[in-house]
Amino acid sequence: MAIGLDASMPLRSDDVFGFYTLSQTIKDNTKQNVKMLLLTAPGERVMLPTYGVGLRNYLFENNPEFEIVEKIRTQMAKYLPDLKIVSLEVSKGTEREIAHAGQPYLLTVNLIYLIKGINLKDSLSLVETQVS
């Protein structure tokens, strides 16, 4: 049986790992944890009602960028304390991004973070659009 750090999301069966695919590196597992924190809405996770940023909740707000940045900083400090934010940019989509996505409501998050224990820097770029 293969050994890994955590289940890769979305869950999917795998011939190598058996029941589901596993994250094999700290970098991949950490990126997945950050992505889950950003996309999970508060109240959505059982037994952790305050967990999550809930990016989708901000799609229709006029100028949510500052509030989202503060929410990300607070949530990462609480739930991912082994990470240090190096750079964080949140913006509404540009005309080009909106045209490419085909959605009028768009949020982009560009995050660079440092995994403290191993001094590994990584980044995550995320585009959130409305659900069709």
C-alpha cells in the first residue's frame, strides 16, 4: 500500500494508492490546505463553524478586496499558523479575465506564502467565479 500525507481533493480512486489518491509532498498538501481554507464558507465545515474565508460569498460585493485580505490573514493565522504570508493580492477581475472566464463576477487571489519549518516558498493563484 502506498503512503502519502493526506487525501488529494477532489477524492478520486487510484490504482497506485488504492481507495483514493494521496498528496505526496508537503508543498502539494499545503497548497491544497490553503485552497480549501479560501474556498470553504464559514459554517460549511462540521465542528469548525468559523473555519474558512468563503470567497464565493464576496462575488457580488462592490469593493470586497480589503475585507477579503483581512479575512485571509486572520484565517491563515488561526488555521495555518505554520505559514507566513509573503505577498497577498485580491482584486476584482480585469476586463480580459472576465471575458476569458465568460462570467461578469470574478475575484482573483494571488498569494505567496512561506512554509516556516522548511523555509519553502510557494504560491497559489485562484480565480473564483459565480456558479452557473
